[in-house]
Amino acid sequence: MDISLSPSNEKFIKEQIAAGIYNSINEAINETISIAISSISVTPDEIKNLKNDIADGVEDIKTGRIHDGLGFMDKMIETDE
């Protein structure tokens, strides 16, 4: 695989290698990708919780347990004055 790095990213990686943090460009890039993957991965429990929250919201809408956000804020402002 051929990749191109921006000059600032290339400089950063070279500085990390010079500092002994990584032994090679490949190691630096692989580690960075691993960190990115772990930071954006979503667990099955998180997906389940999100689906439950959405279902709760849909149920609230169906039963009329909703509020007009702008109307609510207008009422809040009126009570503060």
C-alpha cells in the first residue's frame, strides 16, 4: 500500500521516531490506526442502549409526551422576567 502524508504529519512521525517512541514509520502508522479504531468503536451494549433510548423517544411521541422546545424556552424566559 502506498500512502502520502502531509508535510506536518510526516514531520511529526519522524520526530516521534527520533525520540524513540516508535521504531519505524510503519509502527507509528499502525499504532495510530489502532488508537483511532479503538476510540471510535461502539460496543454492542452501547448500540442496545441507543436503540432502547430511541424506542423510548418514539413511544413518548406516540403517547403525546412531547414539548415544543421553542415554546418551552419562551415560557421559561417569561417566568424569569
